[in-house]
Amino acid sequence: MPQPAPSPTAGRLPAGIWALGFVSLLMDISSEMIHSLLPVFMVTVLGTSMLAVGLIEGFAEATALIVKVFSGVLSDYWGKRKPLALLGYGLGAASKPLFALATTSGLVLAARLIDRVGKGLRGAPRDALVADLAPPGRRGAAFGLRQSLDTVGAFTGPLLAMGLMLLWANDFRAIFWVAVIPGALSVALLLFGVREPARAPHTISEAPRPNPISKTNLRRLGTAYWHVAAIGAVFTLARFSEAFLLLRALQIGLPIAYTPLVLIGMNIVYALGAYPFGKLSDSTSHTALLAWGMGVLIAADVLLAGSGQWSHPGLWLCAGIALWGLHMAMTQGLLATMVANASPPDLRGTAFGFFNLLSGVALLVASTLAGVLWDRLGAPATFAAGAAFSVAALALLWVWRQALRQP
């Protein structure tokens, strides 16, 4: 899509964006302390099948992304972002004790759904709030910074989980209880540390607010936005749940206590790259950068598919995990920036909501398919399918880019 000219806006990013980044960091520490161990806990302690793991992960993550459409629309209609974000982070924190209490896969599913409903409620309003707070010429940097801090939490959580697993002799439940603490701190920081910017005068008038999902407003989102949403959905088919990265490492021979290393390594790469690539997106072609990110994911899938058959499987596994993290750094903040740039300010919550609705359905399909392929054909088929969907997304992006070049 055509890129806006870079703004010469100087100075630091607003304090609210930093605060939102640390809110995400704390919640990710809490969530990833659990999620880095949860697939192994389900398989080794609860006796859950691989298909059930895929279904639980798919339904949980899809729920989060689907709920975002409603929270995004409501944040636009209400004209407020922070209260919905606060409710979402509160549900995320409240779900954590349920994991420690779980004795069946059903309770794990319930806890995951509550947690992901919370994520869904907070996601679109939070992203819209980042866009509202960021200077227009620095949106890529703002999304990159928030994503980078979020990802620091995403590798700190597994690191803490691994250390406690070694210290406490693989006591999953004790670690799940510790995860409650950073979740509660995240809610407190959002409550006291983030101030929502004042709305424009016309948005706070006494006139009734228009319905954000009326036909007129949906048309206002425009063709460029819907192209971004479609490409994001196809790309999500290639990015099934990261639970399968953990299980691939366990299959190759990584000891249970060390399985969090998978997410630690992936998220270190992700955290280091998210801000630089976000900043780069403010001054380079979005479609070109997204295409490179898709290419990196194809390479990651090929390495992960072959790592069990080649010599030195651990080396290929590490390379595949690192490339998976690199593709996340290149694409996730970029897609958020593309959505923000393609949508009107008063419909940003709705835009992020529908984008994540499409991605949520795609993620459910992807994770379910990954579980089926793994059970029936083995792990290589799962990652080969991911590579195939990446190629499809790359082809769709190329077709769209060619269409933009037409007079």
C-alpha cells in the first residue's frame, strides 16, 4: 500500500506508551510462566492428546482474537479505551490461579478461555490507545516499542519458569501460583500509570455516537484496510500456536525442565528486533518488509520440519526457533502499523477488532490443523503446512503489490 511520508516529529515517545509497554511486559511474564509449561503439563501430567492440545490452544487464541472485534467496536462507540483494557487485564490476572488448581483438561480449557477473553477485551482498545498516543510519524516506533517490552516479558516469564522448575523439582503448580504476582502488578500499573488522551471536541459532543459497524462506517475502512486484513488472516494460517514449538523440542529430546528455553530463545530474538524493525517501518515500504518477514517464516518452518531427521537436530531446532522469533519481530508491529495507517482515527478500535476477528478464525483453523497433522502424519507435516500457507500469503501480497502499481 502507499506509505505516508515520514513525519519529522522529534523527541521521545509519550510516557503513556512506555507505561503500556511495561503493563504488557508484566502480564506477559505472568502468562508465559504458565504457557511455557502448559503444553508439557497437559501432556505429561494430565495425559492430554496432541489433538486436544491443538484444539485447546486454537480455541483459546481464537477466542482472544474474536473478542477483540467487540471490544474494539465498543471502544469506538464509547469513545474510551482504558476501561476496556483494564477489564481485560483484570480477567487475565484473575484466570491465573485456575491453572494451578487444574486437574483435568476441561479446567485448563476454562482457564485458557477466561485468560484469552481478557486478552481479547484489552487487545484492540490497547492498540488503538497506542495509535491515539503516538505521533503519526512515529507509529511504527511506538508499536515496535510496546511489542519489544511485551516480548521482554515473554522471555522473562519462561526464564523464571525454567529456574523454578529446576529449583522446585518440576513442581508445575507452585510455579503457576507464582505467576499470579506479576499479573496483579500489571493491572495496578495500568490503573495508576496510564492516562487516556482527551478526545477531539466533536467526539465528546452530546450528539448520539454513530454505530461503528454501520454500513457507512464499514465502507469508510476502505479497500486498503481490507487488503491488510485479508493478508493478515492468510499469514496467520502459517503461524499456529507456539505450543507446537515446545512439543517439537520435547520430541527431539530436550528435558522437560528446559522446555521454556524454546520460548526464551524465540522471544529474545523477537524483543531485540521488534523496536528496530518497527522504527524501520516508518521509513520503508511496508509490503516489502512484510514479504521479507514471510520469507523468514518459510525458512523457519523448513528447519523445524527437518530438524528431527537431520544430523545435529538441536542445532537446526535452535536456528528454526530463532528465525521464528525474527519473523515475529519483522511482522507483528508492522501489521499493527498498517492497520492503524489504513483506518480513520474514530474507527481504529473497530479496525483492529475486525483484523483480529479474521486472524482469530485463521488461528483456530491453523492450530486445529497442526494438531491433526501431527497426530496423523508427524511433526514435519505440521511445519510443512505452515510453510505452504506462508507461500500462499506471500503470493497474495505480491498480487496486491502489483495491483497497487497499476495506473
